[in-house]
Amino acid sequence: MNIFPGWASRARGLFADSKGPWGPSSGGSGSGGGVEPPSSPGGPWTDAPRRRPGPAASFGNVSNLDDFIRKSRARFGGGPGTPGSGPNRRFLVWGALAFLALWLVFTTFHSIAPGERGVVTTLGRYSRTLNPGIGFTLPSPIERVQKVDVENIREENLGSASEETLMLTGDQNIIDIAYQVRWNIRDPEAYLFNLAEPQDTVRQVAESSMRAVIGSVSLNDAIGEGRGDIEARVTEQMQRVLDAYRSGVTVQGISIRQADPPAAVNEAFKQVTAAQQQAQSYLNEARAYALQVTARAQGEAAAFDKVYEQYSLAPEVTRRRMYYETMERVLRNVDKTIVEAPGVNSYLPLPQVQQQQRSSGTTQPSASSGGSR
């Protein structure tokens, strides 16, 4: 029953002209213009506040709401004359604004190089692709840009001198092969989102395609003249498989750097290869000699045809000319000369006469020298 007198006193305090809601006024005096708590027993809250344990105990002795707000502002630097006010607070504000501006600039404006493409994702989902130049997006982390180089030719080397890559040929022989794969990115968004490990995928597709092609050719083709055809077939098969994966990758080419038998039998294969090359060189020499003989025979036949044409026009003259040319060729290096003509000796030893003339020419100076004595 003590509740009713308390409510009655509160009602009188509200309707009284000489009192405010906090009791009798102190005439506006006080430090800082604050409102002091009532000291007379005539206010609406005449009873002394009871202290209760709880969260408010951590703020000290708080008697009313104004003291609580004032102490909170002083603690967090909100009141005048506190350590958090003045120039320090302005520096903090300007620093925060500068950081916000830099964050907006670096996450909104994007410079894309000529050989790159910018893949934009909105909250992790693909949105669009930025072409070379300056691109604009929403600030991070709403939109993010991942730059992809689409013109750089990437290389994958499979097999090396220290690691054997053995494959089975179509004629049941084993070959150690090393090759290089050249590829680049055609579709950046497919490259980023359809392949978990693009580099490993390209290597595995290259190895499987090479094994499939090597398994359909012979050993001589693999280590000899068939390399160009093997490279073209592997490139085509790789591109077909990667397109089925929607990888966004273009295979530029395959180049076989090494194609040898296994190391255990490599020396024997080298000897066989050397013997095959020597046999091929002999065949080439025989073909060259045959071509020379054939060309000479064809030339002689052509010359004979020309002589026959002249013989058919004047047979007697041509016959006599041919006779003279033949006798001149036969008697060119012979010491005897036979002339058959009317009134001429059947034999004229011209070489002996010439020798006598030479010997007489050498004896005349000695005879003249003896006479003078």
C-alpha cells in the first residue's frame, strides 16, 4: 500500500510551478551549465537511488543519465577539452578519408595491358570481360578483376635427358621421346572457370595424344622422316580434346626434340642407323653414275643423229670427211705414214727424214769449227 503515496508525490511535482522535473532550480548556476540532481525532498524522485550490481557498475558512481553520457563522451574523446579532440581528431578523420579514397581508386579503376584481358566477377560470379585500356568496376569486394595474359606463348617440356619417356610404337618397338608443347589462352573466362589446373591438364592431354599417335606409327617413322606428320597429328588431337573440355586453350604446335630407342639398346640402333646411311650413300652414288652414263649416251646419240642428217644430204662428202677424221684420230700417235697415190712411193719414211734433218742440223756447227782451225 506504499505505492499510492509515491505516485501522488510524483504527480504533485509535475504540476507544481515552482519546481522543475528535477526539483527546485539552482538558478542556472553551476559549472558547464549542467543540471544538478535534486537536493530537496520535494522533487518527483525524492527517494535516494538504489545501487544495483550490473553493467552500470563498470562506469563508476553514475547518479543520472547526464553524468553517464558526459563520462562516456569524455572516455571516447567526444567532449571539449579531452585528449581525443582537437588536431589529433582531425588527423584521424583526414587519414580515414584518404584511405577510403585510395581504396576506391585502386579497386574501381583498372588498367588492362594490350596483351591482357580483365575477367570481372561480381560477388564471385562471372560478370564480364574488360578489353585493353582503362576499365571501371564497382569497388572491392563487390567486384574483382583478374588479369589474364592471352598473347603470351606458354611452353611445356615433356621428357628430358634425365627422365625417360618410353612409348610403344605400332610395330611393337619401344621409343624414348621428348617433345615441347606451345599453347596460349584463347578464352580467358573459360580458362579460369572450366579448368581447375590448366597447366596440368595441358600436360596430360599432350602425353595421352602423343601416346595415341606413336602407337599407330612404326619405329622408323618415329625416329626418321615421319616426325613432321606425328607433330601435326598430335596438335590436331590435342586441340580436339581441349575444345571438348571447353578449356579456352589454343595449341600452337608440337616439336619433337628427341626420338631415340631406349638407352640399353641405343648403341646397337646407332650402328644399324649408320649402316643404313652408308647403304643409302652407296645407292646415291650408283644412281649418280647411272645418270652420268645415261646423259653421255644421250649426248652421243644426239650427235649421231645430227651427223646422219648431214650424211643424208651429201652421202659421199660426209663419208669422206668421216674417213679422214677417223684416220687422223687413229694415226695421230703412229710413227709410220702410208700414202697411196699415183706417182708417189708407197712408203715414205717421214719420221726418219725428220730425224736426219735434226741430226744434220746439230753436226754443222762442229764441222765449221774444225775448218777454222
